[in-house]
Amino acid sequence: MSYVIEVTDGVFAPKRLDVPAQMRFKIELVNHGPGPLEFENDEMNIEKVLGAGARSFLVLPPLAPGKHEFVDEFNPVTGVLEIHAR
């Protein structure tokens, strides 16, 4: 399973993903800028930094059922992505 997340001015689109619990999946991040993006989840020790205009991906481990929050550390107020594993 693969999902594309676009980030513009520190705002994720979409802001929420629903994924199957206990399954690995891929997230492709596209940073439309104008500044850098630091995609992060402290609990899972996941961190990915992308410059403006950059595109990259990461494969997330199987998630336990529930809500998992990821943030853009450079924009913690507007840059929040909720992943709901069901």
C-alpha cells in the first residue's frame, strides 16, 4: 500500500490517512516549499528532512490500531498528519 502526502507552507494534504493496522505501508512525501520539511514521530523514532521542492519516501512499520501523529517539526502548529490504523 502506498500513499502520497503533499506539503505546502507546512500544511499536509491530506491531513489524515486511514491505513490497515499491522501492515507495512509506504508514504511518499512531496515538499512544495517554500522551506524545508522535517517529518517526524518521536514515539517511533522516525525522522525525515526534505528541502523545498524535494520528494522522498519512507516505509512505515506495521502500526498498532489507533491514532498516530506525525508533525512537521519546522511548522508544528499547521504541520500535523494523523494516521489512523484500523
